[in-house]
Amino acid sequence: MADDVTTPTREGAGAAGEVRHSSAAVVAAVDGSVGDPTVIDWAADEAARSGRTLRLVHVVEPGYQLTPYEAVFGELPSLSEQLRANGHAVVDAAAERAAARHPGLEVERRVEWGPPAGIIIDVTDGAGWLVLGAPPRHRFERVLLGSVALATVAHARCPVAVVPQAHEVTAPHLVLVGVDGSSGSARAVELALATAAPVGGTIVCVIGWTVEVEGGVVVTEPGTDRWARVEERYARLVHETVDPLAARYPDVAVEVVVRSGGASRAVVEVAAERHADLVVVGSRGHGGFRGLLLGSVSRRVVERAGTVVAVVH
């Protein structure tokens, strides 16, 4: 059940007195938790960079039947009214934060009712980005995707940025992207280039490998000719994917890193070593089960990277 939806409001003036806007809004899912500030900041920054509307969405999930208590206690407001008011308070606070960070943004505020994952997925139809907060970290400092976050990341109809709590939000000067030669990784590369371009950033294209055979011998020794040939072969695969796309973004510097140890491990390790501002992965690359919307590599990267991870479908 949809609640009140405000019309788009200009929270300030943009360049030359006009507010730039695009129908492909940046959607930020807010829930009033401690993770909201970083979600709002990242989404507002991306909306400002790309000239898009920021759409703030809060989903109310009662989880139980809304009993008409006001029928028994006439002076008390109904539970549904309290939930509605709380929802609007959440999006209003989010809009105030976004406006303070970027006075020129056009901001929409929406409060929806229903199952959170399904509602958020529907709202992403036609959107440019969906921005979510990462679930809280558990033991060993690892994020474990909950059912709502997992379903939303897997089924969203636009790129999804998962933002850790208390993350320092900065411009994407260094964007790391996982590449495996698949069409999904090509879409990830294109998004990485488009995200880095407005700030004159760099993209680091990472490919990982595990077991390879050269001349009938399993390659195990770094520094050998066989090891070098394997890395050269993987580097060529990356360039075949990246070079045609990078030609459209001449101001973006491109680096290629080939790392043994598997795809997710390579991406996570290099992201930590290079202090990446953003990691971009395809939702499913080579080797995934057909029909699986979120592959094991992308899920591991989201859970372990420790920075903002964008998943591209």
C-alpha cells in the first residue's frame, strides 16, 4: 500500500539558477538507523555529480495486523498513523541532510507500505542507482547480507551501491572493478568509467585466477616463464573487455592488475591495498549457475570488501 508521495521539491538552486534533473533518479533506501547518514551522503553526492533527482524511500513493514486501538482508547492515535508519521520523519530528516550537503539537489520523499525488499525493487524500475546500507558487521568484522539486503541486491533493476556504516564518503577518485571477460563485467567496467569520469578518477581493473596449466604443467611458482605467460593471457582478456570502453573516456586513467588466488579474493585484496573509494562488480560472471541473479563472487565482495560496493546487473 503506497502512502503519501510528495511531489519533487527543489531544495536549492543549481548552476545558473537551474536544478539539473533526470528521470533516472538516485534512490536511497532509509530506515532511520545509524547507517542512514552514509547512505544519504553517498546517494546525494552521486545525484549531484550526475545531475539526477535524489529519491528518498522509507518502507513501513508493520509485520502484524494493525489493530484499531483507537476504537478501544479513543484518545490514542492509531498505530498506522504513528507508523506513517515516523516514516515521514525519517525521510524529512534525510532530505534535510541531503539539502545541507548539496543545496542544489532536487529531492523526492516517499513513504511506502509493504514488504521492504519487494517495494524497494519496484521503486528501482527506471532508476539510475539504488543505495542501501550494509547490514551490521558480525563476528570477525564480516558483513553478512540479510534476507532483505540480499534479495534487493539480487533483484534490483539498476546498479546497487551497498554502503558500510560509518564509512567516510568521498568522491570516487579510485574505482576498482572486477573483470572476467563476461558481459556482466563489461557493464561493470562501463559503470566504473562513467563514475570516475566526472572527477578525473582512475579505474583499476582486477582479474583473479586460480589453477592454470602451461605446457602440461600446473603453474605454481611466481616469477617463472609459465607464470608470466598465464598473467599475460589474463591481462589480454582484461584489455579486450576494457579498451573499447575506455576509449570513450579518455580522461580516465586505466590500470590492470592480474592476481592469483581467485576472483573475489583478488578484488578484496587489491581494494584494501589501493584504498579504493568504490568497488564495482557484475552481479554474475562466468561460471555462475544460469538464472542465478547474484553470484558467489559478487556476494563475497559485498560482504568482505569493507568499502562501498556497486553491483551491476
